[in-house]
Amino acid sequence: MRAGPVVLRTMLLAGLLLAAAALTLGVGVRDATLPEIWRAFAAFDPADPLHQTILSIRLPRLFAGLIAGASLGMAGTVMHALTRNPLADPGLLGVGAGAAFAVVVGALVLGTADGGTVTALAFPGAGVAAGLAFALGGGFRGDVGPVRLTLAGAALNALLLSLVSAVVLTRSDSLDLFRFWVTGSLAEAGARPLGAMALAALCAGVLALASAPAIETLSLGTGLARGLGTRIVRAQGAALLVVTLLTGAAVSVAGPIAFLGLMVPPLARRLAGHGLRAGLLASAAIGASILLLADTAGRLVLAPAEVRVGIMTALIGGPVFIAIARRLQGGRAA
């Protein structure tokens, strides 16, 4: 790809992300202009309610959206390469639900939903769910197909979300507390471990970039990948570890969010081409931008009430899922 288009597309992604961030900080019960946002950072006034709102509520919300959106965008891109499935998505295949289920059960057992130990349970939960979905879809046998993997993941996702609901409903006093783990939201970002999850997402992103050449060969099929010298098990393990870390980090700060990992990879390919490394970087920016814009829209459509961002991404991603599914021919992408 020539330098000119690369610079132009990079500027486009940066502009989109900056616009989404500005809207997150500026839109709310009381809107803030760009100069007001700047003054909240440069000349903070503790007596100004708008300054308090921007720094204590909207800024953590922005950080959570950046972490969750970038993580789910990259996780979806890795899953597409690993499974050769245009319908692959951490939310749809039960990975996010696995993380949420582990956290909910851990919170009930330990009696708290805010401890670091409880939040850390999102990672083994996501890992087990990712491995199960990949195994049930035939991935470890080398004959994974879009329809088979999607059906296996959908069944696993429905089962895990049903278990989450069942556990939550046994504790009516904790219904409001655990609603976060059923439908994703950025509203509780201030109570989430943003620093730790940002570090986890960063480590996963570095691992994804380092493993990209090996993961990319998996999209050619296991036979051809093995012929190119790829260590199949190692590459699959690296991809599943990346998806586990990214999804665990996203769920820890925003709850389970579906369809984002489905929408982002096709857009990233259009902007960055078919190279996985460039696609991962583009996916991070696109995923964060879409999630922040969806969150802002959710605060506007029924203002002053709020529609959770997990519902907004489902409303946007549902038609995308149907459009992609209609293009499948005989279980493969047309």
C-alpha cells in the first residue's frame, strides 16, 4: 500500500476516534462545548458541576469505551483469521458470556462484585468459553466452518447467558448490581479496574501483533499453514490466548457486548487491506470509535433516560449479522 493512502486512512481513523471521544465527554444531561471540556482539564474548578461531571463520570466512561471497543475490535479480527468465519464475534460465540458467568458466580461466592479477584475471573471464564466454542465448531479438527461454529457458539452463548440470568434471579437484592453482567454498559466505568484492564488489553495487543504472521496463515487452512511451516497448535493457542485476554478485559470494564467484533473486521479490511497486523491496528481504532458513538447515541435516543450500549450495538449489529449470513453459500462466505 502506498504511503499516501496509508497516511490518509490513518488520519481518517484518528479523526473518527477524536470525534467519538469529544462526543463522549461533551454529551449528557448538560452538554459541554469543546472550550468547556478544555477548561475542565486545564483549569479545573471543583465548584463547577460540569467540570466534576466531565472528570469523574464522562472521563472514566471514555477510558472504558476505549479499552472495551479496541479490545473487542481486535478480538473479532483475530477470531475471523483463526476460524475463517465472517460471523465470528466474541459476544456471539459465548466468549463474553463465559467471562460474565465466571464473574457473577465468583461475586456470589465471595460476596462482592468489585474486588480484583472477582474481576480477574473474567479471564478464565472467557478462556474456557473460547476453547469450548472453537472445539464444538470443529476448530481443533481443522474442519471448522462458519455455520457450524456460529451454531455452536450461539448455543453456548444462550446457555451461559441463561445461567447468568438464573444466578442473578436467585438474589433479588443484587439484581441491580448484577444487571451490568447481563447487558453491557459504560455507565459504571468509574467502579471498574480501568488501569489493570488497559494493561491486560495492551499486553494482548502486543501478543496479537507478534503472533499475527502465524495466525494469518491459519486463515489459509491448516493443511497449507502446516506446509508453510506454521506450528498449528502453537498458533491456535496464541490466538485463543489473545481472544481470552482481550475479551476478559472488555467484559471487565463494560460487561458482555455482542456484535462489535462482527462489525469491525470487514471495515478494518476495507481501510487497512488484508494484512493482519495493519488490520489489528485499524480494528482497535474502529472498535473504540463505534462503541463510543453507540454509547453516545444511547444517551440521546431516550434522554434523559439511557439505553445501555450493549443494546445499541445489538440494534446496529443485528442487521449486519443478517446481511453477512445471507452471503454465506453452503456454509462458506460467498
